[in-house]
Amino acid sequence: MAGIGASRIFQPEPRREKSGQEADPFLAFNSEATEALVPPTPPPPPAFVQPPRAEPVREPLIRETLPQTLPQSYKVDPPVNLAPITIGLCIGLAGIATAGVLYFQLGRQQAKTSRSARTSAATPAVIQTHGTLSVSSRPEGARVLVDGQLHGATPLTVTLPLGSHEIELQNGNASRKLPLTIAGGETVSQVIDLEPLSQGYVAIRTPLSFRISEGGKQIGTTGSGRLTLSAGRHELELASTTLDYRTRVTVYITPGQTVTTSVEVPHGTVSINALPWASVWLDGQAMGMTPLGNIKVPIGSHEIVWRHPTLGERKRVVQVTTKTPVRVGLDFRQ
């Protein structure tokens, strides 16, 4: 009972509602309804979780040391959804292929080296047996003799056998000799100074032999070869007492050079006859049947041949000049 009475003593009286103005919101406060009047507390915001910091992808160290000219390497992702045994087989096949390529390249290099060695061994060494001589002179145009044999005039390049030789340069009255040695495959060059030349040569071509004079003094004949004269202008006289002929020639002599001039001889006439008659050959050329008159021939000596079918053959040499015509007759009966 005591418990029951105590509960009644502390049990609050029921709240009576007032209508209209009697209802005071402050008087209607109920401690039990306090929780209903307090707004609900919003849930606390989620705690800030810092995302994991992404580490920068560092390229392999080897890329930092490679020159910029090398191609940039790229990262290749490994194949996806491949069994480990498949990946192993691929790597193994790639290794075998690489080894095969290296072995093939090594074999080609060894074969090339071996072929080059065989070619070098099969090719015999070239043995040089001659050398080259290049010679020039001041002034140019000097005759070059090697071991006494003429090879030409300077400037000259000639091939000579190996060994010692003697070279000689001649330029008019000036000459010089010197020894030299020719080595295999080499070129020996020589520049030789000679004395200035003051003389030259003249050669006169003519079918007859004439006496050559200058200033009334005989200096040679046309049959003696070339003559040595001082440089400059010369007036030469050609004469033959036998043929009663004289002529003059003007030549200009260049130092160290040979001047060649030709002299045309004049013509004379010859008449040929025979008794009873004959065929005539003059200097080996058939002229016809006698009588033959006024045949023009160069002055000088000529051979005449008469031939008769029953009386035989006769010969005679005559001199034809420019002044008097030559008349020749032959009597086979004498």
C-alpha cells in the first residue's frame, strides 16, 4: 500500500486544456515534452580523409643518361589475361629469334673476313720494275738524252727502268750532264738551267747539190746536212758552176731551233733523136718514139735510154742547164 500511495503522491496531475486565451503556451510547458521541442541535432559531417598522394612516375635512370638523339622509350603494358605459361613461351621464342639473328650476323662477318683473307693471300704483290723521270730546262726545248739515247725535248716525262742512269741536256753549244737513280713507282723531277742560246740551225732541201755562201764566203753545201748559224737574219747564196746556176735565199734563225727551207730548181729543155729509130726512156720513164724535141726537165744530170728491137739498147747521161737547150742524137749503125 505504501508503494501505491507513494506513486500517487508523485504522479503529476493530468494537464487540462484551456480554450481560447486561457491557453498559455508558457504554462503549457511540459518537461516531458522538452525533447519534442528541441530540433534534432544534424549528423556530424563525414571526417575529411586525405586521398593518397600519387607518387610521380620516375623513368628509368638509363633514360637520363642517354643522348637526346636516341629514340624515346615507351612503357608497354604487359599482356592481360594471358596464362603464365603463354607469357613464358613468348619470351622464350623472342630470345631464340634474337639469338638466331645474332648468330647469322656473326657467321656472315666471319665468312666475309675469311674471303678477304683468301683474296689477299691469292693476290700476289705488285713488283715495280720502272719509275718516271720528269725533266724541264730553262730555257725550254733542250734535247734530253738518257744513257746516250735521245728521248725528246724539254719539258719531258719518260718511263725508265729501275737503277742508275745518266741524263744529258743539249741546247746548241750548251750542255749539261748529271747522274740520277730511278726507284720503283716513284717520279724523279729535275729542273736544269742551261746557258742562253745564241745560235740556231738551217737545213736546205733541194734535189741538186749547191755551194752555200754568205757574204762571199762558203759556209757549206746542201748535201752536208744542217748548218749552224747565229741568231738573226741571213742572206744565203746557192750556186752551181757546172749547171751555170745561182740563186739567193733569206732565212731567219731562232736560238736553239732549226729552220728548214726548200729551193725549187728551174727547168731546161732536151731534144732526143736516133737512127734509124728507137724507143726512149728518160730517167726511167717512157717518153715515146724518136724523134722527141723540147722536153722540159729540171736542170741537172739525166739518164737517157734508147731501145731498138733488133739493134739493142744504148744509154747516155746528159747535163741540162738553163741557158742552152740540150740536143742528143744516137746512130745505131755506128
